[in-house]
Amino acid sequence: MFKVALLASGKGSNVKAIIESVKAGEIPVDIGVILSDNTSSGALEIAKKEGIKHYCIQEKRYKTILSTKTEKEYVRILKECKIDLVCLAGFMRVIKEEFLKNFYQKIINIHPSLLPAFPGLEAWKQALNYGVKFTGCTTHFVEADIDSGPIILQAVVPVLKDDTPETLHKRIQEKEHIIYPLTVKLIAEGKVSISGRKVYINI
Ligand code: GAR
């Protein structure tokens, strides 16, 4: 069976959405392991509740990257669990070259904007402050540059007149919970191919 790892730092709603899809029989994958850098991540709670193998590997030295030593530990566990696809689900650390090399074109991410607009932190706030009329979310393969990499799926969310950062992020997340499980499903079923920056969905 195709084995997936989920990496998360925050509340873990995308982790939950992917697990629910797997449990509903919509995605033909095993969740091999859930990893977090944050002891209070909701993703670890969900893993415990669902009886999924999980580890918290903290990084004390840096805030936005992993030290080479810590990154090696992530790679070691992912290899040991024979992971076919690594899904970053609100994992708030930049993945470095060595990790990328070990999982070439096998790491994906979800970002809360229509990339390449608004990479980086709190993309929904950036969109609101910029005054765009539409934003959304994007799944993409991970490359060395932040929130770059070939785009797999996108979903559009209109920005409403009375939106606050919270209401806008909530509506973006509703779409994330649709496109992320769908992205994992398409990859697991072998329906996704990459050519340069372009991703083709062969259905
Ligand atoms: C999601 O909105 C995800 O798109 C974002 O973090 C949130 C995690 O939510 N990721 C990024 O901003 C990556 N650049 P969750 O913990 O509820 O899944």
C-alpha cells in the first residue's frame, strides 16, 4: 500500500481532513507516520486518538528551519517507515536540500493563497491587506525556495466585504480540506506527472 507521512506544527485540521478521507475509503493509502516539531500540535492528539504512529521531534536552535542533525532524524524516521509521499500540513519549517534530495518530488505542501501570490506567513492576512477580490489555496510539490514548486491543485475563495483575517482563513481552510485529500488521492493513484514547472493530472 502507498504510504504517506503527515508533518504538522499547528492545529492539524488538514491532517484530520486527510485521515477522514482515508477512513472513508476515498484515498488508497496508509498513514505511515505523523511527525510534529511542536509538542502541543493538534496533529499529535489526532494521531494518538487514531492509533497512528507519531513522533514529536523538536528543534530548539532555530525557529524556521531544522538543524542538519534534526533534519537527519526526520529523514531517518521517514525512511524507516518506508514513506512514499511526505505531506506538509502546516509544517512551519523550510525543508532544506538534503531532505529534498532524499524525497525527490515526493514532498507536497498546502499553502493558504493562490500561489505565486502571497508566499510566506499568514497568507490570508496578506491577501486581505492587499485588497485582492479572490484568494484561495494551493497544493504544490516542495522545492528549496519557500512556497514555490510546481502547482498541483488550486481552489478559489472570494474575499468578502466584511471579512476579518479569521473569517477569510476559515473559508480558505474549508477548501484546503477538499483539495489536500484530493491531491494525495491523485498522487497515490499515479495520476499526477510533472514536466518542468507543469503538473499534469491524468484522469
Ligand atoms: C493551513 O492553512 C496551511 O495552508 C498553512 O498552515 C495552516 C495549517 O492549518 N500553511 C502555510 O502557511 C505554509 N506556508 P492546520 O494546522 O489546521 O492544518
